[in-house]
Amino acid sequence: MKSVLLRLEGPMQSWGTASRFEIRDTQLEPSKSGVLGLVGAALGVARDDREQLARLAGLAMAVLVEKPGILRSDYQTAGGGDWPGRKRYGVYKASGAASGAATLSTRHYLADASFLVALSGDEPLVALIDSALRAPKWTLWLGRKGYVATRPIAEGLVDGGAAEALWRHVSMFAETRESLRLVVETGIADGEARMDVPVDFSPDHRVFGIRYVRTERIEPRQEVPCG
């Protein structure tokens, strides 16, 4: 088995799983829907292509939190007043605001964070993802439009499953004197539920499934576990 590694690092990134227009949340590490949305953009997968989304969702994912960043928020407005082109761009319809009124929103994000994500499974698919990340079909964002990566996202292909690949990365490359957080997919019996498995990304019909994750700690100089 092989895994494809993604470096998600930038001044701002957001990985919401329960957002509404007024409040846009973020998880403390990349969500599976956010990562697969990024991968789908690289591959050129349509938002409503359920077959391709199911194929991507079948990959196992693990996240190494190398730098958790700082949780911050932006205060934004949409609509309000009357200006040329208002009706053409549909500001009020999109924001849900009445004519002449502004809609307010608070958007949470992680500042100065760095994550290493591993996706493992079907080898031809992970190889295709690695290639697409190097020459993406569409623009890649760190969870929200406008949030750009400051390092190349593609980190290459490595042997092993997702969690194993990240354990090995720490033992070989990471320089840390503190424990690192590792979030891995697991079974229902010992996991925390996350409703972030994409089924359909259509704007008017977003559908997500459930998965379970477990958080582990990697201590400095800890050996890679067998198996």
C-alpha cells in the first residue's frame, strides 16, 4: 500500500464542518471533506460527481498536526445599501438579506498552522492524486476561497498506510521537542464521530456521511509502532 502526502501550510486556513452563513466554523485540523474538496479541485472532479467522490472518500486519511496555529476570526458583511450591479450579482438573494440590509458573518480560521495529511488506498488513485496536486485543474485553497498555501502541497508518495506513513515521517524528518497530535481514522467502538465525509458537494444539495477518528500523541524519539 502507498500513501500520498499533502503539506497544508499557510497564513490562513479553515476546515469547517457545521458552517452557516452567519457563523463559519473551523475544526482544529483539516476535515476529510475539506481535504477531498482540495483533491477534487486538483483532479477536476465536478461537485455533483458522486461516483468520483465515493472513490475519493474510500481513501483512509490521517493528519499530523505539526503546528496547530492560532484560532482567529474575521468579521465580514455582505449586501447593504444600493449600488450599481446589486441586482445583477444577486447579493441579497445569495446572503439572505432583505433589500437595503447587510448580512453579518463571523468566519473562524487557523492562523499560521501547518499540517501533513496522508491519504492511502488504491495505488493508481493515490499516484493520480500526487500528479494532479503538482499540476491542478482548478485553483487549490486551504479550506476556503482566498486561503493560499505558502508551500507546495504535494509532498510525494510513500510506502505504507496513512497513519504508518506519518509515524515514519516523524521518526525520519520531524525535529520537535514536544509531542505531536496525530488524528487517524478508526472504528466506531473507539472513535469520535465526524460528519465530514463528502457524498455530494452541490451548492443546493450538500450531503455528508459520518466517520470516526482517534487522536494519538507522538512523543519525541518515539519509535514507529509495528503493524
